[in-house]
Amino acid sequence: MYKIPAKTLFIGQKLIYVPECRSTNSLLNELNDQSQLPEGTVLITNWQIAGRGQRGNSWEAEPGMNLTFSILLKPRFLEAKDQFQLNMAVSMAIADALKSITAQPIKLKWPNDIMIVDKKIGGILIESQLQGTSLSCSIVGIGVNINQEKFSYPGASSLSNFTGSSANLDDLLQRLLETIEYAYLDLRAGKASALKQRYLASLYKFKEPHQFESSGEKFTGSIHDVDENGRLCVKSGESTRLFSFREVKFLS
């Protein structure tokens, strides 16, 4: 169903298609354990039955309407403490690919959501293994709502709901794989600082007052940075509070 991309060096040059699976991340990890797959291997499905997100949330998607895939990367050049750089690179690459399709600004909601206006249209789940102090293997799971029109969760939407037209899934997959490879090679070339500046410029609610909740406490603050460990830096009053994954929630 999906073609191997013509303009990539390695991402997607080995492409595995399965009509359905419980989780592309889990299946790709299992296949890599069985026989070491080349870096850039992509596993894609029409229907992910038990897709996972951050906080153990499920990922809702209609069969054949969206893009749900995982990429095997081997970012041995990244120290474990710098692994959020990979999240930033993939997030920015997805935003770059989608910008050519919609006039609406694409925003990146920390830590892993892709947004248009205040609606989530996509998400990323990166699961990594370590060797010593460095990353040895990362499975990058990506879900982007493309042509689905209705969602049970009111905060979710799709690209077609904003463009008013459907998109060719294969063409869009090829574009995504190209931009992800480009961003990944930039990261490998040591361009993390420039990448971070672009990421912050696209960050959802960056330097805007917003309501948050942490450990049952609701407070108003504004995001002003993401530190080198991937923690969200929120200014609240005269102090700056740092939050790791699952420690803070955005309130609508």
C-alpha cells in the first residue's frame, strides 16, 4: 500500500506494512529484537488497535483514515540526558511537513502533542534503550489524524477538519519521512541549539499566561523554556517551576 520514499537516505528504505496491529511501537520493537533491523526501518499500519500515548492514554483513530507508524532510530550520538532533543527534532519535522498543507499555524504542545489552534491532531511516543550513558535504540511512534472527521474526545481533530479536503496518505507519509530524516541528520550534525530555538518558537502557549495543574494544585503561569533535560520551565509569580513528564497538566 505504501511506497518506499524516493528522497530519503535511510528512513523508510525498509518499510513494513501490516493491515492492523495492537501497537506499531511494540511490534517494531519485537521485530528488531528478533533480527536487528537497519536504522530507519518504518512499520506502518492502517489500524492500531491499542495505540498508546503519554500518561497511558489510548490513541483514537479510524482504520485507513490517518497515519500511524513507528521509526527505528539508533541515535548513539545522543547522551541519555539529552534525549529530549530527539523529541524536539521529530516534533519540528512533523510541523514542517504539515505547514505546506494548512494555513493554520502548527503548534507543539509539550511534551509530545501536535496542535492546530487548540485541537490535538497528532502525537509522538518515543521509547528508548540505553547502552551505558548513551541511547542505543529509539522507537519513534507517530500518529497524525489526517482524514478522520469525527472524534469522541472533544479536544481531538484532524488535518482535513481544518483544510476542508482529504489528503493522500502515501504522499504525506513520504513528506513526513523526508522532513524527519532531515531534522535527524541536523541533530546528528550538532545543530541542537538552532533546533531548540525553532522548537520554542512553535511551542504551544509559549510566553502566554495559562492555567496549569500539578499535584492537585491549580496555578497560572507562562512557559518560558524547556531545559536541557526536557523539563518544562513555567514562570509563576516571582518563581520558575520545573516539571518533568506527567508532573504538570495543561488546563483548558
